[in-house]
Amino acid sequence: PGAMGAAEPLRSVLWVKQQRCAVSLDPARALLRWWRSPGPGAGDPGADACTVPISEIITVEETDVNGKQYSSGKWQKMEKPYAFTVHRVRRARRHRWRWAQVTFWCPEEQLYHLWLQTLRELLETLTSRPKHLLVFINPLGGRGQGKRIYEKKVAPLFTLASITTEIIVTERANHAKESLYELNIDKYDGIVCVGGDGMFSEVLHGLVGRTQRDAGVDQNQPRATLVPSPLRIGIIPAGSTDCVCYSTVGTNDAETSALHIIVGDSLSMDVSAVHHDSTLLRYSVSLLGYGFYGDIIKDSERKRWMGLIRYDFSGLKTFFSHHCYEGTVSFLPAQHTVGSPRDRKPCRAGCPVCRQSRQQLEEEQKRSLYGLDGTEEVEEWKVLCGQFLAINATNMSCACPRSPQGLSPAAHLGDGSSDLILIRKCSRFNFLRFLVRHTNQGDQFDFTFVEVYRVKKFQFVSKPAEEEDSSVLGRGKKRLGPLCSEHPASCCCRSSSSSWNCDGEVLSSPAIEVRVHCQLVRLFARGIEESPKQESRG
């Protein structure tokens, strides 16, 4: 095999764990395989064959054979063995990835160098892999373990993969966002955030905002077409829920996320721009919630001293308050999308729904640009009025360990739409039934008081409650909120207005205008893989 180059298949008999194995490398299919072959020749692979895509090899190292016991038993025929170690990804349960390694022993130096050179040449062709990263660490997020998680689980893997980093440990709110506006980010291959959803949101706002500033785009214009950033964002989960990481990788595991960054995975994701009076309020990638989820986040902000349990406390309090809010929702249906919110087809790695929806959206925009089709002004908006317990808009499933299916199980990460979920006024018991559905496999939209629409834009305007009277009871209501004991248990207490929960941050303005920007950012992820296989430790 001495004349064989990287473009041709390579097949040899090598030793793995003191067992004679046939090892093949197929550059065309980009696969490395090995299987036990006790007899003469390489033989054909059996059921116990191990297969690793070249794209999931972290690195290949020369192995020091000094001190190894190879002078007896099965090694006696090797006068001086040569060895190389392949560091790779191994799939484990529940979408987790693990770093694994396998050492191959060669009887001949020429064969050893051939394998080493061929594997390294193939790895050099993987140009999507990052070489230099900017890392932001939130030392206070979640349980305050961000720095320890990075140093223990992530940094050694980056070093193994020859990735250099610049690390900024954030010292205040918006530190990461401000840094991304000021630094020369062109020298990096990506941005990594170590923390929870709040940390990711801060990096997102900094990166998207910097990109628009450099491109001369006014973010405050609701109709502006935003420019995608060329840099990918990696998320090392170290927060309390890590919803974005869970919805894009399938698990909240630091080692898994680090390996997705190392192999250079890329996943495009929609971003919603939230405006009020031609002013950008925030960007949203997961949940935009009014009513129930808005009240929870606003109440929990006052109870930070309670720690993470404040979300449970505020959730229980908000549930028993049972407030509903009157308003008008206007939305533009996403007619370009291939799927629907109730088709039970979740977003998965290599998602055809996201790919086809983006293609159709681009065709729709071209027709509009050249006047071949009705423009936005004549597109049909739908208007709904009423009293709502909750209004939720999700760009992704919003899955997390507590709610494995999420708020909208079939929401797609990159289809240019948001799932708008309206929960109309209903009894506490029915609302509880709806909430419980988020923890099981049931269809959470299968209620008469729940409506769901796939939209690319929507607006909301609240209808303020009538002026409360100036009596003692009225003043008490103003101070304590509506008193549910005045009404039957099935009633909702109508309040003037709620707040919007935008990815865990409070927006005080109830009147908003939202537009989904298709695949505006990219993550170091590949989406949740279908039926992941747990591998042997070969």
C-alpha cells in the first residue's frame, strides 16, 4: 500500500487492544472502520464492526510506545511496534456525545506513517472546524458552576483539538454584548457562551447588533432586512433551564456541546425581532410569552433572593391568580412553510421542513421583489380579539428536561416562522389540564380554548381595563391585584395588562410588533438526531 494516496481506499491489518483487526479507510465515503479479523487476510466486516465518520474524529496523535508491554504473547511478532491514537466522538444515550479514543498498533514504520499521514490529510480538508474562539463565561449563571464546567469539561477538549481561545469572564450585565460591539471579531471563527439562556441571549444581541451596525442596517426599523452574521455561536450549558441548548442538541451536557463545536457543526436558526413604536425592544429565539408566562417572569424578578425556586413559587402564585387579559392579536400566516404546528413532525438534524420552507420563502420574496405576486401590503392579515390567559410565540419547541416535548413540539428552528399559541379564558381546572400536557406525550393543542397558528409576523395591542373605582376595595385591588374570592372558581380575574416574557427578560410594553427573520444566526450544533445509536466502546 506504499503508493496509495489519500484519494484511494486504505485497508490494512492492525492491532487494537491486543486483537488482530482489519482496518479500512474510505476517503470517498469519509469513513474509518475496523473489525476483528483473527484469520489470515483482512476479511469482511461483521456485526461487531466499528464505524467512525472522518468528520467525527477529533484528532490523530502519535502514541508513545515506550514502556508498553509488547514483548510477549500476541505482540511477539512485532520487533518494534508503532502506534497512533484516534480521538473521536462516541454516541451515548439521550443524544449525549462522549470523547473516546482507540489506539492502532502497526508492525511496520512505513505503514504507520501512511495511516498517520492519510488520516491527517483528510482532517485538514474539514474547513468548517473552528481554530480560534472567543469564549464568554458567566460565573454567576444557574448554580454558579460556569467557570468550573468550562475548565474541567471543555477546555481540555479544546486543547486536544488544537483550538485556541480568548476567555472573558463577565463581570456585569451586558458585558458580553458590549464586548462584541467593541472587539475585532473578524479574527475569531466563532463565539462560545458558557452559561444559561440569558447568557446566550446577551451574546446573540451583541453579535446580531454588531453585524447590523457594520452593514449599515437600522435595527429600529421593523421592515428592515437583517444581515446574517458569518460567525457561529456555541453554547456550553451552565444555566438553570438551558432551553436553547436542549432544543438544538437534545441534551444539556457540556461535553456534548463542546464536541459539536470541535467538529464544526452548523445549524441555522430563526430570530424574531420585537418592536414597539419603531424601536427595537429585543430579539427572541425561544419564548415570547404574554399573560401567564409574562406574569411569572415579572413576579420572579422581585424574588431573586429566593434563588432558582423563585420560578416555581411565582408559577404557583400566577396559576392561582388566574388573570386574563383583553386584547387584539393580528398575524400574517406563514404560507411559505411546509409543515404545520399539529403535524407531529418535530425539527430534527438535516430537517427537510426547514430546508424546503426557506426555499419557498426565498421564492416568495423574489416574486414580491419583481412584482410577480401580491406584496406584503395586500397579504391577508388575520385579526382575533378576546380575553386571553396566555399568548405564546415560539421559534423552537422550547423543550427542556421538565417539558421534553416543549411548548410547541413541532416548531421548527429554521423555517422562517413562529408558532403563535393563544390560550383563551377558561377555568383553572382546564388551564391546569393544558399545563399538564406539556409534561407528557398528549396533544397540548387539543382543547377548545387553545388555538395555534404558524405565522411570520404578528402584532398585539392590549385593551386596558376600565378605571378601577376609588373605593377602599378598589385601592386594595390596585395594590394586591384582583381578588379571586369575589368570583366563582371558574372565573378569570381580568387585569389591565401583563408583561411580555422575552426569552426570560421582561418587556414592559404590552403593545408589540414581531417579525421572524429566517435563519439569521448559526449555532455550533446539528439539530436533534433521529434515533441516536449507542455505540460500543471499541
